[in-house]
Amino acid sequence: MKPPLKKRVPKPRNPYVPLALTRKAGEHEKTPGAKRQAEKRALKKQLTEQ
């Protein structure tokens, strides 16, 4: 008689992966919209100083 087959235990999943996928992990620069707004504010400031 054969011994019963061993059940394989699944490898534990990395708990940080879903968190990293939901937010943009590693991005360290401003979005194009934020850059455009900053440039617009700087231009407005220059024009009011003159």
C-alpha cells in the first residue's frame, strides 16, 4: 500500500506587493500638471513684480 501524498503548502505571499502596486512606488518627481501649475504661478509672480 502506498503512503498518502503530502499536501503542498503554498509559499506565503509578500504583503507589500499589493500596497506597492496600488500607489506609484518609487516615483520622486512632480506630475506634469504640477510642473505646469508651478510654472504658471512663477510667471504670474514675475509679471506682478514688474
